[in-house]
Amino acid sequence: MKDKDLYLLVISIILIICPFLINIYTILKLIILIVGIILLDIFLVKKTKLNLFFPIYFPIIIIIFSYSIDYIKTYTLDTSPIFVLENKINDKLSIYNSLMYRIYKCDNEYIFDNEYEKNFACNPDILDNIDINNFLSDITTNYQKYKGDFIKVTGKVSRITGTKELELKSYIDNNDINGHVDFLDGSNIIINLNGLNVSNYKIYDYITVVGYVKDYNEDTNTIILIDPKIEEKNLYKDYTLDVVEASNCDNTLKEYTDNLYTYCVNNIYLDYKIAKYELSYAIKDGKITIDDLLTKALNNQDNIYNYDKFNILKCNQDKYIIYKDNIEHNICN
């Protein structure tokens, strides 16, 4: 073997091995590997008498083998991959796209997504939040800016289509009761749920969702988000209670909502800070149950639950009465 041929063999092997030893992402690793395979192919063609198709299928075999090794090494050792293109979204989040899989690099943790099936796999905190009104105010520019990226957007649910889609629109907040806002026509975001469970969300609820900006329909001014993940903020967990007394108390019970009555009380409000809800509406909307409300009592005795500004009396058959002051007679009867 001539010295030149030996050098060619050694250099090609070094170029093939080196990319697997470098634990940082750079497209140069893939280029170096391909160059090494080409040089090894040239060496084998020069040194052996092979058929005419060998220069074609040999590199393909080596590339497939290298691809498999790269996948196994990255999957088992959490090392930087070679056969991928990086989409660096911020300092803590990168998405590596390959032919048959992608990898979420979430704050230096690698999460594999074979066949692009998973929704966003990282913690939503890793992304900066965008308000829906700001995003849709210049939808064309923002689509070009975020196309092919994951974004996190907060808005109010304007429409839910079964288990398939969720829609966000820009809106005007008039501080109406029960979270109602005026949704604006003209542009929107459609989120393909991809199996995501949104059964606990209703129209007018705040929602923060991460999704991949896939497409834009110019005719309807609609941006499509796929592979979504919801950031659970528990906005409807903490609240304060307020009571509105009846202006004229006629000492009669009034039906407030199912199994719940009022006595000399006009209404009860739950203040979630982000919005104020009537208790009856919140119960029907599934934001709270009567049992949840009872756990907020300061104390209870003999089926009477005391709060700062009102009381709840538990009667037979799971009937409840909200009243303001002490009652001298048994109103359950």
C-alpha cells in the first residue's frame, strides 16, 4: 500500500469517527462525516476491483449505519446528535429535526419524538409568553417571524370544536361579569389539539398554550398551531367571596341554582382577580362545586358553614341555603 493511500485511509477513518466524539451541535459534524465517507469510498474503489455500483451503495450503507449509531448514542447517552438540523428557539430550547424523528432539547435534557408524534415535550416555562391581542395585531409579520417555531400565547377561548380544535381571537375586555369579553373578527389562531384534553375549558376562559406555527391562511387571516401543550396556571383555583344582600327580605327561600337556595341574599360573587364570576354561573360552568365552596368555610358546626360575610346551611337531601344573618327558625323545613 502506498503512503498516499494509507494517508487517505487514515484521514477518512478519522473524519468518520471524530463527529461522534464532539458533544456540541454544529452542521460541520455532518459535513465532516460525509467527507470521511466519500474519502473511504474513494480509497476502496482504488484498492479493490469491485462492480460499478459499489461507489453508490457503499456510501448509502455507511450513512444508514452511521445514522443508526448516532440515534442510539444520542438516545442512550444524551449527547449531541449529528444527522439533524437545529432550530434554536432560545438559549434553553432547541428542536433538532431529523428524517424520522425530532429531539426536544429542554434546558440540556434530550427528549425524543419518534415520527413527530408528540405534542410539545418541554416545560412551557421555557418560552416567553405572547399576548393574543399583541400577536394578532400584526398577524402577517408575526407569522413570518415565528414560522417553524414553537410559541407560547395567552388569550381567551373563543371556540372549541369537540376534541379537534380550539380557537383564540383578539378581544376587548369590558370587565364584564363571568369573564365575558367582546371577540374581534378579522384574524385568529386555530390550535389542532392532537389528542390534548381541553374538557375543563369553556368559552371566555383564559388559556396559555404552546404550539408549533405550521401554516397561515391569508384568506381568513388564520394561523395554525400544531403539537400543542397547555400551561396550567390554576387561574381559577384561588378566589375571594363577596355577598350582595337582598334589598328587601321577605323571609322566603329563592332557588339560586340546583340544590342551592338563598335567604335574604341577592347574589354571591367569586373574585378570581382576573375576572369576577357569579357563584351560580361558576357552578354551572364547572369552575367550582358546592363541596369546593364548603372547604373554604372558616368553621362549621351542626351543618352550618360560616364565612366572613355569610353562612351556608346544609339541609336534608343535600340541599343548601345561603343566608346573611342568624336565623331564628328552621328554614330547612
